[in-house]
Amino acid sequence: MRYHSTRGTDESITGSQAVLRGLAPDGGLYVPDTLPQLDVITCLEGSTMDMATRIIGSLLPDIQNMEALVRAAYTGKFTSSELTPTQAAGPFTVLELFHGPTSAFKDVALCMLPRLLTAARQQQGMEGDITILTATSGDTGKAALEGFRDVPGVKICVFYPQGGVSAVQRAQMVTQEGGNVAVCAVEGNFDDAQTGVKQLFASGVPGKQLSTANSINIGRLAPQVTYYFKAYKDLLQAGTVKMGDPVNFCVPTGNFGDILAGWLAKQMGLPVGRLICASNANNVLTDFLTTGTYDRRRPLHKTISPSMDILVSSNLERLLYFLSGDTGLVANLMGQLNTQGAYTVPEALLSTIQKEFWAGFCGDEQARQTIGKVYSQYGYLCDTHTATAWAVAEDYVNQANDNTPMVVLSTASPYKFPAAVLSALEPVKGTDEFAMMARLYEKTGVPIPKNLVGLQQKPERHTGCIAKEQMLDFVANIS
């Protein structure tokens, strides 16, 4: 299988080369020339690791020894042998993606990506270290740092928006151990950090071979397809569906990677119905999927679901290519976004997109109400991002009158956002999120993830904060 840029087909490379590069030289994202078709029944027969081996191997077939890579990536790192278990909660099924080493859905991909990148590096005979550059809105940073910690031949640098992540998310990053890690806050918001990283790829950093752990890297995106298959298998075993019945998925997303993985699963043969895109107050995706106009020229709101505080959704570019097949159109639209801050897709393309996707958004107050309602009615404690998806899923069912079984993706442990979650259950006092974490456990009895216990007592190792114009110098000085 060969890969090319979403913005041009002049260069054709292997999957391993795409993983190593992360971003195409023209600024586009790598996509396969064709998407593989899977025997879904066979794929669903094995364990979660068997599924991951088949699915990731079909998307990156030139990377060797995939089964060994998958088992090395996941064995002993998740609290559940299923990796991503499901829970029935009232009218919906919740797909829990937070049982990994950092309690966020990014673990599913970022336990795997270091194995893929190391294998690709060996196969390509690459000399010298690779520097992983990553911008994070909260969860990718810690998951990438943990995944790449002390991996030979790799250094990793994570940038996060100052004041734009929860106290728990910040503590996870600034206390990170490892001889090859660097973490720094950036003045501004996530889009500033993400744009800065993309500019570093465009200009290059003298003496550095760059790659990325963001979902713009196909090696980050491919493992996420697996948990859609896993959820479908669970519904089959529960008797909720029969083989071939469609299932809807509601996904809280800012960068569009998580929901794009669901669309890829559908194209590869999984019986996916509608994909419901859930946004918070930063509802740029809702507006786009409703009107066909993508417009980032708006204030970025800080919300209680900070991993979705994003206005430039990078992975949407891949969808535009897949559904149009037109690299020239995609290059033109991305040029407009870069220079004018907005673009509008042709009506025919919008119609095609709307057949696959539905979109809604949920503000902070509605998210808090949803956390309280879901806990009181169904005994299920969810985080702010999951609550956003739950609320939007309810809106979809009510508006579309669609009774297809619904899976809500739960992307993080509620303990990563204890202040917001606790405030949905009772009035909170003070600003100490770690005290609120303890109170949340006292009130609900839901166990605190082991990786978060004692986090407050760990020494802070990475306390710098720079302007986005200083990112090049920061990366250049990583030794």
C-alpha cells in the first residue's frame, strides 16, 4: 500500500515512510491510495490485540512483525485486558477509552505509535535521532510523553497552551520523567501551539529529523480504528445487535481524528450508521457540518472540556480528500483557511458529508447537568467530554427519531477534570483540584486511576513558558 499527500499525488511513499515523516512536505496529511477491505466476521473473532494486529496491519502493511509490535505496545499497560471495555448506561452504550497509562483515549494510539515509529526507523535504515514534535490541548501531551519516554533514538517535545489545560493535565506533563523528554507551555491557545508545530515542519529545524505524535500522523490514527470494531463486537455479544446491523457512534472531538477513525472503520467494512460529531462551545465543526463553511475567525472559548478547545481541526482535511478525491480542491481550501481564515466546500461535497455525519454542540452548563443526570439516573460517572457527547447524542436521537443503537465514546477519566465533574454533583469549595479529586472519590466510590494517585506530590520538572515565536529556538536547543 502506498501513501500520498492530501494536497498532491506527485510523491508516493510507503506506510512506514509516512509514519516517520508525520506531515507531507507540502503541508498535507498522508492518506493511503486505497483503503483496505476487511473480513469483518473474521476480524471480530479474536481478542482485542488480534483485532488491532489485523486492522493496523492492513493500513500499514509494510511494517513488519505487527503482532509482536501490538503485544509489546499494550501488554500490561491497561487496567482492562479488553483495553477499551464498554458499559451499558441507560439508553446508550459507553465505550471507555481511558483505561491506559494516562487515563485518556490517546493511550490507545500512543502506546502503539512508538513501536510503529521504531520499527519503521529500523526498516528504513534511518541514522540519527528522531525528534517528535507535538502540540496538545491536554491529553495527547502526557500520552505521547509516556509512550516515547526513554525510547532509544527518539526525543520528544510537547507544547501546551498556558492556562489552557486542567490542573491535573498540566501536572501529568510537567512532572514527566525520562531522559529524552521536553515540555513547555506556549503563550496563547492550542491553535497557536499547533500552528507553531506545523510551521516548524514546514521550515525544518537545523540538525533535527522531525516527526509528530499528533493525529496528523497516520501511525497515530490507524490504532484508533480498532476500538470501533471492539465496541461492535461487544454489542454483538450483548445481543444488542445482530451481525450486519448498523450502530451509531457519538464522538466528542476537536481535531476530528477520533471521529475520522470511525469513518475509516466504516469504509473498511464495519456496519457503522451515523457518526455524530459532538463539540463544546467551540463549535466550529458543528457549523461546518451544518453549513459547509469552515470559519476559524472567532474567539476560542476556554471550557470545562479543554481537549476540545480547538478551532483548526486538522484531520478534517483527510475527510475532505477521501470524499472528494480531489487534491487540488483540498490544497485550495487549506490555502484559504491559512490566508483568509475560512473556506466553503462545494454543495455536492457537503451533501456527501452530511449523509455520513451529524453534528451538535453542548455548552458547559448543559455538560454539568448531563454529568449529574447520568450519575443520578444510571449510576455512571462521566467526564466533561463524555457528557458533551452524551448530550449531543440525546439531541440527535430526539431530532432524527433514530433508534439505532448508540455508542458514546468516553475519552477520559472523570478524575482528569475533578473540579468540573464534582461541581456537577455538589457545590465545590476552593480551587484545589487534587482535594476535589479526593472528594469525588469519597462521594462516588469510583476508583481514582493509579497514575493520578499521588500526582500532586511529584516534583515539577518542566516549568518553562515561551512565546510561540520562540518555539524554533526551544526545539533547536533540545539535546
